[in-house]
Amino acid sequence: MTRARVSMQELIAQRRRAGFVGRGGERAAFRTNFDLPPEDERHRFLFHVHGNAGVGKTFLVRELEQLAREKGALTAYVDESVDSLPEAMAAISRQLGSQGARFKELERLLAAHRERRHEAEAAALATLDTEDGGPSAGSLAVARAGLVGLGMVPGVGAFAGVLDAGQLAQGADRLRAGLSARLRTQEDVQLVLHPERVLTPVLLRELTDAAATAPWIVLFFDTYERTGPFLDGWLHETMTGDRHGTLPATVVVVTAGQRPFDTARWGAFADFMTDVPLGPFTEAEARGLLAAKGVVAEPVVEEVLRLTGGLPVLVSTLAEQRPTDPDDIGDPSATAVERFLRWEQDPVRRSAALACALPRQLDLDVFRAAVDCDDREADALFAWLRALPFVVDRGDRLRYHDLVREAMLRMQRSRSPRGWAEQHRRLARKFGAWRAEYETGREEFDRWADERWRELRLAESYHLLCAQDPDALPDVLRDFTDACGTDDATAARWARVLLDAGRDGDTEAVSRWGSELSRTLAEGGVPTALARLLSHADLDEPAQAHARVVRATALRRLGALEEALREYDLAVDLGEALCAPDLPAGSGDTGRAPDLAVGPGETGCAQDPSVGPGETGCAQDSSVGPGETRRAQDPAVARGDTPRAPEGAPAALLADLARAHRGRAYVRGELHDYEAAIDDLDRALALEPGSPSAHSVRGEFHRALRHDDAALRDLDRGIALDPAHHFAWASRGALHLTRGDLRAARADLDRSLELNPDYVWALVRRARVWRGLGDSARRLADLDRAVALQPDWPWGRCERGDALRNAGRVEEALRDYDHVLALDPDYASAHASRGAALAALGRHEEAVTALDSALRLNPAYTWALCRRAESHLALGSVDLALTDADRACELSPDDEHARAVRDRVRRGAG
């Protein structure tokens, strides 16, 4: 007879459940609920467990999960290991999927959300008002309000409360405009801006499908005091409303946290929920648990009750050791955990229990690193440890209950400070070796995007800080800078490791930095936290340069362009001073290039600024990562006049200097200061000569300045270095279009759209090619697709308005122009094109008003002057018509259209 295969985890869970004592009423109420159909008024859809730390909330929740599974339910458990609503949905999908319910569409959208969220960090908002010291508190709050909407800001609940409605609306509008210009589809925009709107309906549909395969689905949300800030509103809306769809009636939700539910939000739901307050065990419950473990001697029971105050985690710990004499419990001033360690007669187990309190979480590998034993002993000891009542088992990871771990850490730190430090140093070395092994073969710019690498680095940093290694705090503060360059959530994790290590190691300086950085991240995000770091931390000069580059990049992504430019200036000056003395001097201020005017023969909306924020992607170098040291495989220098990089300077410092020049170039490009931007890219390419993106973006800036030969040289080089760079193909296609080579333009734009079919900038440019070729159907098809992908992108919609107007669909064109002006009331081209459309409908007075608006915004707008002259003539205002026609010819003496309009007006006057 063969024994069925049962996992160690299953056996441990069975033994724990067999010994579960207390909370009989709570368990009975939950079990009985499954005997009541959802239609029964006694059935409850929500249970909320709450009480102070140590009262056994998690233990009870895990017991309820087992009860639910006994009733045939599918279950999912979510705790503080998730940091956002999408992460919570991912946990639900993953766990229900392991039980046979597939959530394919949700998984696809979650993967897209993670990708688009990273892209969204580079979305440029409208430039903030600045004061001498940087962005004002109000303007930065407006920008942060937009990011709150992204779900990318730690401490959202507290932050959102200090923003007024105007700030929230303004921040959301700016962010929406930036995302519409940068992301591929409207679904992508919503996935970043409002992920719950896209993900929740899919989750509800797939939960409905799963409900057909099981009698019940039970969702458990533990540590709700931490997850509630981002889950509570969504959960209430999902359970009580139908905005996103409906939950199956067989879904039951269990939440557990330290605080009762918010009655202002959940009060009306009271008839459908059960409140489960937990306090310390009653005397009867504590006695029952002790008796179940054989602890019945009255003096011993009384001492346990007095010592633990009925706190379940401590009662359970003492009960497991089955003391038979009050002396076994010892000094009443000692904690139950200390007594547990004294009772344990096996010195190996005793040592293992203490050693395993040091890591913040455990798996078998970490256990072996913490405990000095051979592999055979390790398996048995790990199984023993896993079964202890104060060890929280998450399947792949274990962690001690906070109360128990804190007591163990205090005892070890005070009893043997040297031993404490050496144990942490040993763990730090182990995590450091694992990190070094893991990063072998991985480029530095890839590491910070890798969750496993970040976990290993965090653990290594925590133990070095606890050991009070003299280099640990400066190193972790520098790592915090790189974490800020990754995303807000990663930055918050690095601030948290400082908080944890400062508390656990009783190191005031570390704890203070953890508090400061956590607070400033919540209040003002990465720029504010890095400003605090720069002004108060004793960073060496290379670390200062690095922090300034990361801060400048964060400010650029927020749209604080002027402040970003100042920070890049400081980073460049510092980097050049630290590098070799023969480093080429920094670029001078050559002045702003003028905005590009309408080309001859182009209609109103063809006035697009060739390099506009959010249109070409020039300001978004997605290849840059924190601490980047990327080197191209092909080191050839594209231009013979590019200065050479210095010899002997540290690679990391040169990488930061190149990144500072590159970032400053993108800011200057967004500000239309193309000459200065090109100067910066010259210097960036001197340091990293094989960067495809730098060559391609420099080519685009040359194109914007009509430096056609230089633009073509750079774009050719960018494509040679990276043939899959869709931006470079599109930019070269636009260059061919400007030069009148429609065939070459079409070929390049086709290639760009093969690489990225949703690249709206290339679609609009190709629509211009179709216009030149006289193919109005294909022109409209490309513009329709562009508008479908980004309905709130002013340039694309205005271009479609022109195509519709030229096709005789004037009323439809007017709707497009009106939409554009609702988004951007100062869009001169949209006013001009609207005037032309109104004139085509014979509404000349309205046309003059629209053209007045265009010319007020751009007095040198030749095409608008000609259109207004024709409307004045139609209204009989000959003198006004002549004035406009003469002015148009004066501004553009070689413009045949302007001369033809003047001739018509003169004939009309005669």
C-alpha cells in the first residue's frame, strides 16, 4: 500500500488547525453563512475582523480560509505585500488561477498596465509656474495631483486630503493631455490614469465565469490598515454599485485590520456585513488553549494569564512549550518570547529561533544562511520553525509576528552588541554574494527594473545598516537616488528599509533619514525627497551629481521644465569639474530657436511645431535607467567634429554626465531651444558615441531647424545603430516629406508603423504623404486611426479636420475643430481652420471672428490673413480685405497663394 503524497506545508497546516482553540463564535458564524443562500436576508456578504496587533487576526483569517475551502469555495488571500489595486487584482488572479479559474484577459491587461505605467512616468505635463527656489508649493501640488491619479504615489490618502478640488482637476487635466500624446491607445491612457476603470470590469466578468465552477468565491484582504487606503473605496464601489459591472452573489469578502470599518462609507451596508471585533482571549479561551496543550496546573495557568494579558500570539507561544511549573515561566518582567527561548532545551533549536528573527523574511535559503547547520539538519529545523505559532507562513516566505520579532531583536541587540553586528554582517555578505551572482551578465541599467535584484539589494542593505557598517548609510542613500529614478513605489521601499533598520538596530541617524525620506516622498514625491537629500545628506560630489541628474529627470517628467533645466545645469557643471581637465567645456546658451511657422501651401493645422512635447517622443529616452552605464556595441563616432571623451574618469561619473547632457537636451527640445539641445547631444555623444537614441533625437532637432543634411546624417546613423527604433524611421520619413521626396517618406513611415502600428505621430505624418500623393481616402484612414488611438491629441484631430474639410465634409470638420479648441483654446491653427470651414458654409461673420482669434495668437499667420481677406471681401468690407491681403504678401512675398488672394481682392474692389 502506497502512502499518498502530502506536502510538508499541508501537514503543518493540518496540525495547526487541529490545535486551533478559541474564536468559536466567530468561526461558527462564518461557517453558518455558507448554509444560507445569498437571497436569504440572514446571509452576509462581508465580514470585517479588527483588533490590535497580536490578537490573532491573521491566524483567524487563515482559519476562515480553510473553512471556506471545506465548503468548496475558491479563495484568494491579499495582504500588505501588495502596494496598489492592480497588484491586489494580480494576486487574486494568480491564486484563483492556481485553483482552476483562469483570468486570461485580466492577466493580459495587468501586464499591459505594468508596461504603460512605466512609460507614463515620462509623460510631460504643462510647464509649472516657478519661483526663484523652484516650483511653488501650489504648482508642484498640482503636478502631484495628477500622479495621485496614476496610483504611483505612496501615502495617497494623506496627500489627497490637502489638495483642493481645483488642484486635483488641473493636475488631472495636465496629466491627461500628456498621456494622450505619449501612449498608444486610449485604453493605454486609461490603464495608467484610471486602471480600476479598465481592470475592474474584466475582473468582475471573470469572477462571474469562475462562479459557475464553484459554489462560493471568498476574497480575503488582510492587514487592511495598510491596504485599505487604496482598496477600501474600490471595494465599497464594487460591492455596492454597478458602475463597473456586478459581483456574483456567491462572492463573500473578508477584511481584517486594526481599525473598525469607516461608518461614513460602510454604514448603509451594515445589514449585509458582520463586524468581528477581536480582543485578547477571554480567560476561558486562554484556559482552553492552554488545556488543549496540556497546560493545566493552576499556578502555571495563572502566571501565563498574568504575563500575556490574554494576547493570543503570546499565549500560543507559551502553550506550545507546555510548562509544568511557574518557575518555568520565570521573572514576570520578562517577555513570553524570552521565556520560550529559556525553556527550549535543544540549543540548536534555541539558536535557530533567535538567528531567524534577524532577516525580515525567510525562505529555506535564507534560513541556511542564518543558521549554522548542515543541510540535513536544516530541513528538519526549518519544518520545526515553520510550525511555531508566531511564524506567519505565506507559502514561499515566512516571517515572524511583529511583536515576537521585535522582542527577539531587542534581546539579542542588548545582550551581545558585537554578536548582533557580526550576525548581520554575515547575512549581508550572503545577500551580497547572491546579488552579485544574480547580476552576472546583466547590464547595470537592467538591474533596477528587476524585482529579484531589488529584493536582494534591499536585504543586503538592511543587514549592513543593522550592523552599523560605516559605509552602509551613504551607500543606501545613493541607492535611494537610483530607486527614485525607477519609480515612486521603489523609492518608498528604500525609505522603508531605512526606517526598519533604524528601528531594529536602534540607530537614530538611520531612523531619522527613513522618516525624513518617507515624509518628503509622500508630500512632494521624488523631487522633494531628493532636494532634502541634497541639502542635508553628507553626500560626496559624485553622489551629488548623480542625485541631481535623477532629480532633474523626475522634474522633467512632472513638467517642471525650467527647474529641471536648472538642476541639469548643476549636474553638468559638477560632473565636468569632477572629470578630466581636458573635458570639452559645457555648452553655452545660444538662445531659443523660434517656433516653426507654417510652410508654403500648408493649411491651418499643418502648423504643428515639428518637435512638440509629447509628439515626437524626443523628451522620453526610455533606454535610460538609474545609474546607467550603457555602452553601444558599435563605438564608432557618427560625426567627425564630435569632441572626444576624457581618459581615466570613472565610468559611473561619465555615465551620469552623459545622462545629464542628454536630459538637458530633451528639456531644451521641449522648450524649442534646439540649437542648445544639439550642443548638449554633441557632448553626450562624445561620452557615449554609440547611443542610437541620442543620434536619432539630434537628427530630429536638426530637422526642426531645417538642417536637412545634418538631420539625415544623424537619422541614418541612429537607424544603423538600432534598426528597430521606430522614432528614427518616422523622423527620417518626415525629413523626406519636407524635402518633397514622397516615395522615400512613405517607405520610412511605413517601416516605422510596421515596428509600432499605434505610433500616432507617424500616422499623421503619413497622412501628409497621402495628401501629397492625392490619395484622400488613405489620408483620412490614417487620421481616423490616429484619432481613434488618441482622441484628445489636438494636432492629430486638427489634421483630420483639415482632411474632412478638403473632402467637403465641412460639418464633421467643424466638430473636430471644436473638440480641439475645447482641449486647447490657444491653438491658433484650429481657430484658422475653423474660420475656413465656416467660410465654406457661407457663415463669413463667424469666420472672421474665428480668424481674428487665430491672428491674435499669431499675428504673422499668412494663411489666416488670406482667409480673413476672402471673408471680408464676401461681406463687402473691401478695405479690410485689402489690408489683410497686402499684409500677407508683405510677410510672404514669394507665396503664390497670398498674391492670388490679393489679386482677387483688387479685382473685387474694382
